Amino acid sequence: MSSSGRKRKQQLKPRQDDHRSPVKRRSVDIKKEPLDSYPALADYDLSTADVKPDLTELQLQLATEPRTSVNPNLSELNRQESDSDEDGYSELNYQSSDVFCQDEPDEFDPEWTSQQATTRLLFKFHTPLQQTGLKGTKRFQCPQQYFNLLLGNRYKFFAALAQAINLRGGTAPTTPEEVETFVGLSLLMSDLKLKDLADYWKNNTYFGFVGFSEKMTEDRYRKLLQWLSFDCLPTDKGKEKDSIPLLTFINESMDELYVCGQQLVLNDPVVLWKGTFNYLEDLPCRFRCNSLVLHMLTEQSGLVVKLLPEIVRREDSAAWVRNSRQLVQHRIGVSLKLMGDPQSGRTVYASKFYGSYGLAHELAKRETYCTGLLDRNRYGNSKALVHQQLQPNRIVTSYASPLMMGKWRRREKSLYFFSSDCLAIYAKEMSMQKTNARPKLIQELEWQLKAGNQSRQQLIQYQPGSQELPADKRLDIFLINILVYNAHLLYMANAQNARGGRLKTYAEFRMAIIKSLLREEQVAEPVAISPRKLEEPVEKEKAKENKAVPSTSNRHEAVLIEHNGKPAKKNCRNCHKGGMLQFSKFMCNSCPDKPGLCQEPCFRLWHDQLKK
């Protein structure tokens, strides 16, 4: 047989991939689809074909397993689907028919001018800087105390959680201590991302990983996960219908404990899609039915001040059409809900997802400044400014009432932004801008909204990795991770660093919280204490040395340095001897020249060398 004959025979051979795959068969119907997309099947008559997928043992096992109960408010999250299987956005066909509207002034689509016609807005922020941040003057040093602070009362929180689980489970009641272990293991799963839940209880699959069997059995964990509920948490449930209890608890806890500063951030929301939490800007731009969107009001540090959930349904598709008035109106409503009760003088930095003229207009009514980025074709933008051609490193502005819209071209791409905060100052600063310099307003926006912020990435980095978790349970574990995330940011902002120590990173902070939940032994932590207390352990060690080795010399002690009756510092003699200039506020009172020495370890090393 010739080579061309063998090729023809291979072409006529039925394909074994798409139309026979149990997974692909759900989206491919070979009886209804034209055969033009399957050249190898063109010579076959498949009108009477009955191709059945082969069910594997794993699929049969999954089909017989009982499904866990799902929160009725979040049941739609398990039926997620997008408008297209391809990466892209399905736009409405505006050429199919004309769209008419009434000839009336639109407050979201103003008339733009090249000159500023009104005076700039002046809003005063009445809360003193000293009264912002964590309420109360008491500051803690231990990570667990900040986590307990957000829980309110740690024992009551886990007791309420155990009560809700017992109401749903009925048999085999649980205790607050067991629920703490359950939450600790759930947090640890967000650090150790394994494919299946069963992998966390295997002790021979991963080298060095002995599993969770010592803390809780797999069957018990699955039952607690199935019965997990936060309905008994002390929250004000009368505010919103069908609210998420744990999310409401977080919002009320932050409102009770924290006073926001003058600057707030509306950054891109987090989306739960296909079992994973991602920032919306990291996903292809398209409509996602039954997806969960978590809108967040934060500070520049990333501290989550308020959360607002939204389940995107099929009937909401009109509010997600790009650059439409419905989209602007919908996102203005979301932003105003996040802001809550207005407070004069605040500045809101909005990302491209929320930014629009309408948002700045509505916030100005509440005496709140608004600055942010704009989509190029967002409804209400200045069309003349959008189509105006610019040379590289040039900037141009337009004005509508007190609002300014700007366009800045760095090299090849242009950046669109807006601001209602001190427009006269910004306009003057931009007119005096150097040719190759980045405008200060752009620098401020990038600092407030920068996507590469490590704190923002840590928020979605720690989430459950197992795909077996239902959407509502995955959301609950993610919200607990947000509690730990907020506790760490409060710890970084309020805990005082002890001399010689350092504040814990987010990974170390999480391990400290997880160990406390699992009741592991805690390692002693550096605590900010006075120098007088620092001398006590050194004196005890020296007393032991004096008993073991009697000495006739005077006792060496580290004392605080004073110069002219005021605290002072000296260069450490031992560090200087090694070629490093290091200052210390301690010195030896018994040495003839009273050298300055670091508390640890230079004081001990210096006197050990003198003995030799």
C-alpha cells in the first residue's frame, strides 16, 4: 500500500478524543453539530450513531457519594456558567436595531469644557488623626490578641459556632475546643494546597507530611464541614435579607473596633469563579452567571474595612454591559453601599472597575472627594478628550462642573483619570509638569491602587486548594482567612517592635494563629519591655556563673547611658572592633573606661575576652 493510501486510511479512522471523551461529551453533540468541523468523520453517517462514554470507576464512585448540604442563599454558586467558552466579552449588537431615549439632561453624562468654570470643592475632614485607627489606647504585642480582638470574645465565638453546628448536625455533638481544631485545620489547608481532602490525612504520599490524623479524623472533619454554619453568631440580621452571617460579623466587628482614616480605596473586587478566588482584573473580561463578587472597601495598606457580596444572575446581564449607563449606575450603587453613612472630607481612590464621572458626582453630594482611573470608553467621559491625539509625555485635561478628567500619554499607551480633589492645585501642577516626569496625581493613584502590592496578593494567596469543597464552604473558609489577614495588618500597624526583635511576617503570623487554634506549644516571642526588665535574665545568668566560678573582680552590669542628665548612646566597643559602627544605650559600669556595649551578645562576648 502506498503512503498516500495509508494516510487516507488514517483519516477515515474514527477519532478517539472529543466525541468519545466523557468530559467533552457534555459540550459536544456529534448528532447535531455540522460535520465540517470534524474532517475525519465526513465520510460517516452519524445520524443513527449512539456513542456512549465509558464511565470510569472514579466517576461511578463520585456519582454514588451523597452531596453535602448547601446554604440556600449560595446554592446558585454551584451552577456557574459564562457567556462564552472563549476568552473574550460578548458585546450587544448595537447595529441590529436603533436605541432611543428621552431628550433630557443626564447627570451622568455632562458637558465638558477645556477650562475650569467653577471653584474647587472644599470639604473638611473633622476626625483628628489621633482618633483614627484601632479604637482604644491599649496596644498588644502578641499576634493571638489581635485575632481574638476581631472575634470579640474568642470562647463565645467558637461556642456560638459549635451551637450552630449542633443544631444542623443533631447526632454526635461538637464542642468549642473541637471547632477551634476544625478552624485551625481549615486555615492550614489554605497554606498546604492539596488536590483532594483525603490527601491531608495520608502520611506516606508527601515526604515529611504526616497528615492531620493526630488532630482529627477525616470522617469527623467532613461531617463538621457538612454541618458548618455561622447562624448563631451575634449579628444584626435585621439590616439585610439573605445576608451571609460571617460576612456581616466581620463588617460589624470592623465598624466597632476601627475608625477609618481620611483616605479610602475602592480597588478591584474578588470573584469566586470555578472554585477559585481571583481579582476581577486578572480574569478575561466576560459575563459570568452565578459568580460571587466580593466588593471591598479598604485602606491603602489593604485592611478590609467593609465587604459587600453580590451574586451575578442572568437577569443582571444588562448591568454588566461594558461602558453602558446601567453599568455606571449599578457600580455607583455598590460604591455608596460600601461607603455607608457619609462623613465629610474623606478621599476615595477608585480603580478602573468603579471609576466614572457619575461616581464622583454622587460622592460630591456627600462631601467626599473622589479620584481614580477611567475606562477609555466609560459612559460620561469626554469624547473630545478620548479622541484627541497626544504626543508622548503629554497631558491634557477637561472639566465638567468641579470635576477634572485627564488623559496622559507616557509612550505609546494613554492613561485616563479623574479627580474632584483640589482641582486648581492639580491643574497648576500639571501645567508645570516636566516633559519626562510622571504627574504627581498619577503617582498617588499608582501608590493607592498598585496591583503588585504584596498585601493585596496575600489576600487571595491563602485559600483552600481542594476542589471538593462546595462554594458556600469555600466562601466561609475564605472569610476566616480575611479575619486573619485583617488581624495581621492591625498587628503590623499597632504592635511595637522590641529592640533586637522584629515583627512577624504574614506567614509567621498565620502559623502563630494556627498553632494557638490547634493548641500546639508556643515559642516564646520577643515582647517590648523596659530595659530594666531586660537586665533581670542577664543578672540571673551572671549569678549562676558567679556561683559556679568564684571571681574576686567587681560585678559587671549593663546600665543605661546618661550624658548631662539625659539618655544617650555610645558606639558599641565590640561591634566597632569588628569593623561595624553600632550604637547602644547600655554600657558597663565596672570597666575602667565604661565602654558602650550592645545588650546581647556583645556585653557577654566583651567580658569573656577580658577573662582570657
